[in-house]
Amino acid sequence: MEDTEKTLEERLLLLGNNNERELVKTSEIKSSSALNWGTFFKEIKRVGFIAGPLMAVTLSQFLLQVISTMMVGHLGELALSSTSIAISLSAVTGFSLLQGMASALETLCGQAYGAEEYYKVGLKTYTAIVSLIFVCFPISLLWTYFSKLLIFIGQDPLISQEAGKFIVCLIPALFAYAILQPLVRFFQTQSLVTPMLVSTCITLCIHVPLCWFMVFKSGLGNHGGALAIGISYWLNVVFLGLHMKFSSSCAKTRTPITMELFHGIGEFLRLAVPSALMLCLEWWSYELVILQSGLLPNPKLETSVLAVCLNTISTLYSIPYGLAAAASTRVSNELGAGNSKAARTATLAVMFLAVGEACIISTVLFVNRRVFGYTFSNEKEVVDYVTEIAPLVCVSLILDGLQGVLSGVARGCGWQKIGAYINLGAFYLCGIPVAAILGFWVQLRGKGLWIGIQLGSFLQTLLLSLVTICTDWEIQAMRARVRMIDGGSPSLN
């Protein structure tokens, strides 16, 4: 008992004032209850209630791009390869950056809501929207030069020109995405999943006929697919914005828009930049594999096949991403409230669900490995190559399922800097170099590129697991509570 009290006193001395000490003592009291199976299974139900709709939300949002790619793919191999590269580039330089920066709200809004600082939830959301809109302007300028950039780095000129036109047509979607992502985090961190589910499902239902018309009937061809994505994103923004404005469920966190939102830009960027790096370093590594495939012999085939594999795991990733979002929400809320034991229980529960999900999904895909290629292409050569590489894709699904949930826990705790360093080492010091060696030197082509990147994913999962296992949840609860008091103390981040 004396050792425990001494340890607690040492932790209290690490914090500044008396108010902070009172919050930490409250955290220690809340975390004193023992973990049991009843609590564990209650947490599984709670996580499942949040994760289920979020899986559908994530899948519906991602399917907007997938449906456009599938429809464009039936225009021919050139249309599929150019559209795949354009979407990859837009993800690398735009959408991934905005999504990563917005994920800082999973820490800031999630912990604020758990600490019952409801005013800060709305305020930080507005700050994020304004910040991301400003980021869109330089990205848009960069996108207008992408066709020349692709030709400069050695890509096929015809594919490059078509990809450049497609990505310019995606600029309206970029600005919609800058508003959509903070709105999603606003609802997610409050566990308001139903409005997001309804909004995204309605948007998806509208997108299917809209995209069909824009691609096949309007005369715009593959460019119509890009414009359809933009229209659908804006519809989703309108639906969520109206709910935020008028629904009573948002009454506590719906704050007036004032100049105060500009005061928090510095705090937001301090967490948003490492948040973006954490996500983008992983995302970019997969996109680099797609670009490297364009340098292999028969680039149209290699690019098309790896694009099919990437789209497949990205689509199915909506399931672990939903679990990750639920984990981030539960962990951040409980840490903000000072409930360290509950945050740990939420982590264990979501990992239990992640393991089961990864095994089921990878098994289903392996059983259907000979047919799922037809969803993206009618070319037999492409489908046969996809069948050959399918077992590696199944391994990818298992690794992505585990690391995705671990990344969600990291965002809930505010470990974005740690996550960024892990992804930098795993993918760029290990995965990408090994992929290049296997793909070009060993001449395994696309299969070698995929093996290399999965080695990086394995290392990433291993390191994130070690960080999570070694976590002192009481310390994390202290830091979360102090963050709410001090507005993000650098010494505690």
C-alpha cells in the first residue's frame, strides 16, 4: 500500500497545480474497480454498438470512389489505369492529408466530450474546418500540374494525361472533404452514429445512378466519375450540417461560430500535423507501390492488378476502421473523464473483435479469390493475375485489421507522434526498400512489391502492439485531463 501511495504521489508531483491534482485523484479512484468478464462483455456490446454503424459509414464513404472506379473500369484498360493512378495521387496529396489532420479531433473532441467540456467540441470542430479549407488551396494548385509531373517521373504519357484531367475534376470533392471529415469526427466522438449512417447511405444511393449517368450518358466518360464523387461529397456535407444545426442531439455541443475559433488553430495544428503524418506515411507507402508498378514491364497490367488489390483491401478496411473509430471514441471519452480502467477495458474489447473480424474476412476473400477480380475488370489477364496474388491480399487484411484498431487506440490517447515515428520506420526504412528489391531486382514484379509492403505492415503492427501493451493507463488519464485544463500542454503530449 505504501508503495502504491508513493507512486501516486510521484505522479501527482509531475503535474502542476492543485486543480490538476484533484483531477488525477479522481482518476485514480475511478480506476480502482477490478476488471471482470461481465465488464468486458458489456464493453464489447458498447463498442459493437458504435462500431457497427461506423463500419457502414466508412464503407459508404469509400464506395463513392470505388463505384466510380468500377464504372470507369468498364470503359477500358486505359480508363481504369489512368483513373486508378489519379485516385491514388489525389489520396496521396489531398484526401489522406485532410483525413489525417481531421483525426486530431478524435483526441481533442473525444477527450473534451469525456471531460464534459461540451463547448470545446463544437469550437474545435469549427477550427478544424477552417484550417482544412485553407490547406485545400495549395493542394488544388498542385493538382493542376499532375499530368506534367507524371510524365516527368517516367509514367506512360497517355495514362498521365488522362490521370491529370481526372484529378483536376476532383478539386470540388477536395473542398467538400475538408468540411466532411471534421463533421464526421464531431458526431463520432459523441457516439452519434445514426445521423452519419443515414446521411452516408442516402448519399451512396444517390451516387450510384448519378455516377452511371455522368460516366455513360453525359458524354464526360471517366471525368464524369470524378465530378460525381464531388457532388456526392457535397450532399453528405449538407445532410450532416443540417442535422448539426437543427437536431436536439447536438444541443450541448453546437456552439455559435465566433472569432474564437481562430484562437485554437495553433493548438489544432500541433496535433493535426503528427496526426496527418501518422496516417499519410502509411497511406503513401501503398500509393508508392502503385506508382512503382507503372515502371514494371507491362505497366497497364501491373498497375491495374495492384489497383484492384489496393481497392479491395481499402474497401474491406472499412470494417476494422469502424472498430478503430469506436476504439478511439471510447478510449478518448474515458480518458477525458479520468476513467483509466474503462479505457483499458475498451482497448481489450476492441482488439478481441478485431482478431475475430480479421480471421473471418480473410477466409471469405480466400474462398472467393477466383471471382472477386471481375468486380473491377472484364480482362481475363487481369483477373488471373488477381487470383494469383489473392493469398497475399488475405494476409494484408489480417495485418491491416490489427494495426487499424491499434492506430485508433493511439488516436484516442493522443499518441500521434509515436505513431508517425513507427510508420516512418516500418514502411520507409523497411517495407518500401524491400518491396523495390523484390519487385525489380529479384524480379517478382507486382507480387514482390506487395510482399515488401506487407513486411512493413507487420513491423508496424508489432511496434504498435508493444506500445499498447506497455501503456500505463493511469498516466494517460492524467494527461488527458490536464490537456483539457491547459488546452494542450506540450510537456504532456
